[in-house]
Amino acid sequence: MVAALLVVAIFAGAGVGYLVQNENERTITTTYTAVTTATTTVSITGNSSSLLAQCSHAQAPASFGLGLGVVDAGTDIPAVICVQYYYFSSVPTTLATSMMIQAAQPNRTFSGDSNFTVSGSANHVVFGGPQNEDEGVVVAFAVTAKPYASGTYELVFSGNYMLSGSEPVECYYYETLAAGSGSPLYVYPEGCITYAVTGTSTGNSPSIPGIQYPILTNTLYFRIVGAVNSTG
């Protein structure tokens, strides 16, 4: 059992973010650090069952934690983004695993999904229960740009928090996706919020390899395992 307290903190860098609570919008100054994501390029063939195998070729982000790198999506062979999920609960729980492509500008955010074809190795995963079912499962997302698509977009993944080395992180986006010339730039650096978790845990508390802070139950955590660039 975990006794925990969530304390809001600001992640490192400079930008402007917005938090909406009780239907009142307020502006906060946030900061962020852009870290390059290392990627490799391989040919991808086969169906969705072989899609997950491409994660063995993926390279992890250069820094454990926030990625903010660029993944290149072509029109012929898809780019692949590999994401690992954890959700600890007392009973098995089915949750959606998804990725959203969004375009952001200083005063608005809109969907960029119509410019791409996206498929995943799993759309839903059963987590938790007494056997900790599917904890640490990796889901591979294949992204192919449509012929007319061009621009650099933001990527958002289903989940409450992204795992980082020191604290859970909640961001407006977690990676960027480029198609065509990469222009226009639909990325607005709004920063991230970290949640400092303090408290005590017992031997029965859930744990995630490489994570030292207490893990909350009934909370969907994820981390970006790596990415494979498109070859065309």
C-alpha cells in the first residue's frame, strides 16, 4: 500500500503554459528542456504482429525521461514509436492505449490525425489484478504520412504520467513527428509539470524497474522506449 502526496512542480526551460481548473483559465510561466531522441532507420514489413518486433530495432531517447525528439514519418514505410505502459490495480482493468497527433499554435490546438495513418500493435490492454497482468507491456505505434502531409506535429500518448528518473511528468506533448519538409511548425513549447511524489511504501507496493519513487495504484504510467524512423 502506498501513502503518497502529489506536489506540483515546474519542469526545467522557458515557455508559456495553461492550466484549466474549475473552468477558470490561468497563465503560468513554465520551462522545458529539449532533448534529442536517438533513432535508427530500418525497413518495416509484415502485419501488426510483426510491428511490435520492430521495437527491438528502436533506440531509446538520449535521456531517460522527457524525449522531445523528432520522429520522421514517410509516405511508404511507417515510422514506429514504442511505448511501455504500467497500471497497477487490485482487479484486472482494460484500458485503451493510443497516440494522438496534434497541431499547436500560440492561441489554438487542433488535430493533425487526418494527415496520417496510425495503427498500433494493441488498442486495449488488460492490466493489473493479483498477477500484475501485462505490467510493462510495450505497444508499437506505426505512423505513415499521407502524400500531401507536411509539417512538424506534437505527439500525445494515453496515460496519466510519463515516467522520468526523479518524478512523474505530465506534458502538453511528449515527442514530435515530422512529415514532408517538416514545415509548417505545429509545435508550441508549453512546457511540462512534474509531480513530486513523497511518502512511504511497503513490501507489497507496486514497483517499476529503474524507478525509485512510490508508484500509485489505479494510475496509468508510460515511458517512450524508442523510435524507428520511416525509410520512405
